[in-house]
Amino acid sequence: MNKPNIFILTIDSLRKDKIFDETSTAVIPNFNWLKQHSSSFTDAISASDETGRSLGCLFTGLYPYNSEITHFNFNSSIPNIFSILNENGYSRYASVPDVSFFMNLTKDFEICDSYVYDKRDLWLQLNGGIGEKIIQFLKNKKTEPWIYYIHLMDLHSPFFIPKEFDNQKYGRTRYERMISSIDVWLGKILKELDLENTLLIITADHGEYIPIIEKEVNYNSLKRKILKKGKNLFPFLESTGVKLSILDRNIKKKYAQKKYERKFSKNETRTLRSRGEDVLYDDVLRIPLFIFGKNIPIKFFSEQVSQVDILPTIFEYLDLKFMSENIDGNSFCPLFFDESFKEEFVYIESGSRDPKKLGSVIGLRTTKFKYFRSRINSSENKHLYNLITDPFEEKNLIGTLPKIEDEMENILLNFCSNHTSSLPKFDEDQSKEIENELRKLGYL
């Protein structure tokens, strides 16, 4: 077939349940249009709760222990979807935030419209101008065939809801109202695409914990404004202020968790967690996935697929040759044609906000069970959940199902047996750049 153009949109921190579950109150007519016109995957799993690790899986078809890609270490020696497509005649375009991972990913693109991403100072998001720039870019003639990649940060916490959407009619929670706002722009984007000649992929990097106590978000927003004013008045206090802010945040979070444990269920209390900690609940792992294109069926798929499966699926669909034996993913094209498809174990690992450390948790997931434990000590922090009978992962089954526990541990060891993940060493200047980026991302 003729080479179709490829449009990939990843929405930072977008959870599966807020798009597919009836409990969601977000107003999403354009996501609903996708459900009615594409292949929709309701059990797509992110390999990590960190952007660099998870998108590294999507773009290379490799798990992090093979690619060694993290948010602060982009391994440009690994072939990725963009470099391979470029070798096959595709022009490359992007609209991404100006943080190191995306800048390294797109440095050789023909055009990369990077937008300023700073939550406290200059961040525009879709409603502030980025949306119109994307629409204008889609209107302009591009060298075909092309791949256009967009990563949106509008939903990355803490986010700012456009005033017109900050209303209960657009969602019960702030998170759902923000999705309603994104949906409007999704509709505008879809109108500009030639859907007859485009392979469309819409997904997320990872999910998110949505705090049940929304006043916590308002408090943090006020605190950032105070810190910003203090930084401008007394710049020499910035480093001390950052350290005190982190300490203050951690103390308040621990206090809040203790306080709310008495008031809410275990599932509700854990919404106060952050990504990159010592657990890997489905809140941060289940993501939406839509694939639209010629000869791709309109159908819902409940089979478990992973981010590492997306690259081989795209290449099989395009009938492009690639070294499939050198990647971890498997094409799920057979699902499109009602052929047999064998679900695989999905490897999962937590991220780390310290670029000098690996995430503390690794594990495996199937459609029925999830197992994870300490990366360093296999006997510590062990979790096993039956996802069918306990979808909210409230009952840890460690010690009650020894056969399943042993099987999943052995498979996990086999996943990682020949690979020892390592991290690069950073000099003083690089460490300062990383600290500035962490601050830009709202983690400091």
C-alpha cells in the first residue's frame, strides 16, 4: 500500500479509566468519536510511571533494562521509530515541550516546534497558544510521507484549567475538567488531518494518582506563588527555599496520609501518592490507546498490550522490515485480522526523580495478576494482586498463592537476568542542569 502519513499524539498523565469507564464525568465527544471509528485498547499498559522510561519503550520497542533510556538519559545509539522511518523516506515533525528528553529525541527532525514548559512562569498549554500553533502547522503543506509527533503536558500535575472549563458541567474533578478542555482541541486536530491517508495513534506516557482531596492542589499552587516571589526578592535563598519546600511537602504528605487513612478507603488514601515511589498500582500504568487507519477495524480490544508492542505493530502495518528479534515487543496486528494472539507478560518498573538512581520497584503484569517487589532485594516490598477479583489492588496476596508468586518471580528474573541497568555519571554542570529541569517539571 502507499505509505500513509503517521500522526502520534501522547498526552502526559492520561488515565485509561477517565476515557473508557462510565464513572468518568469528563465531557469527551471527540474521544468518544475515536471509540466509534478506531481500534480501542482498554488494557494498554505503560511500562513505567516515568515519562522518559515509558516513551522510550514506545519509541524503541525495548524495555528500559535494554534501552537504558530514562528521562535524563536519552540513548541516541538505539534505533527508534523516528530514525527508522526517516531511513524509509519519512519526514519528521514534532511539537513537544522544551525538556531534555524531547529535545534529544527530536534534535535531527526537519522541524521541531518546541514549546516552553514551565509551570510557574511561561507555560502556555493548548489553550494558551500551543493548540493554535499545532492547527496552523497541520494546515501547512508538509513533505510526504511524514510522521508528526505531539506530546501534550496540559494534564501533567499541577495543571491550570482554562477558566471556561472550570465548571462542574465539564467534570466532577479538576482532572476530568482538564480532559474536557483537551478533548475540544482533539476535535480541532482531527478536522485538520486527512484521515483517508493517515495512521493515527493516540495514547499516553503513563497514568496518574488523582488526589481525592482537591484542596491539596490549591494549597500547593499558593505555596509556589509565595516561593516564586521570595526567589525574586532574595535569589540567594533559592537553594535553601527549594530544600525547605521539599521537606515541608513530604512532612505534610505523610501527615495527610495518616489523617485520611482514618477517613477514606485504602484505594482513596493512596491517591495522595506520587509517581516514582515504591508501588506500581494501575492508577499509573493503565493508559488509553487508539489506533485509526485504513483497514484497521472499529473494535474494542480487552487483550493486554504493552507500549513496547506499538512499534512492531506500526511497522507490520506499514509492511516495513525491521529486526524484530532484537526488540522486546510483539506486533498485535493479528488482533486486527481476527488471528490468534498470545498475550505476553508485561514488564513494569517505577521511575526515579533522582537521575543518579534507578526506580525502586520492578514487576510483571498479566490480565489477571500483577506482581512487583523491590528492585534490589527480591524479598522486600512484595506485592501480588488478583486484578479480576480485586481491580483496585486492595488485598495483597503475597504468601497465599505461592505457586503464582514463584512463577512470576522466576519469569521476572528471566526478563532481567542478562541485563544490569546502569546510569550515566553527571558532572557538576550537568547536575545543575538536571536540577533546573526537575524544578521546571514541578518536582522541586
